[in-house]
Amino acid sequence: MTKGTFIVYGLVLVLALSLVYTRVTTRSLYLQLQGLQQQRDDFNVEWGRLLLQEARYAEPRYIEKAARQKLGMVFPERDKIAVIQLP
């Protein structure tokens, strides 16, 4: 076998190893991408849940109930309400 043949075999070996490395790296990155996409989907679900919770806490009914139960607040009697006229 000639020196040229060894060079060709060497190049083929290097290219084959490069192909294997590329495939392994690609597969690893694809699995990482899938994991990140799943994490994104989980965050989107949690974001939707938090938006619903925020809307619930902003309802006047909920605020009034919390004020009565947690803070002991009540509506003032009619004769204790003062109206101030601005000039």
C-alpha cells in the first residue's frame, strides 16, 4: 500500500469520527431543547394559573370578604358618613 492510500484511510477515519461526534452532539442538544420546551410549557401553565389567581384577588367581592374577615372592617353607619364638597 502506498503512502497516498494511508492518507485516504486516515481522512476517512477522521471524517467518520467527526460524523459520530456530530450526531452525538446533535442528539444531546435535541434532548436539551425538548427539556427546555417542556419547562417553557410548564411556565406557561403556571403563568395562566397566576393570572386567574390575580383576577380572583382583584374582584370586589374577594376584597370585601378579606377586609371583613381578616381586618374586621365594616361599612360605617349612614350618620357617620361625611361628604366633602370641593371648591
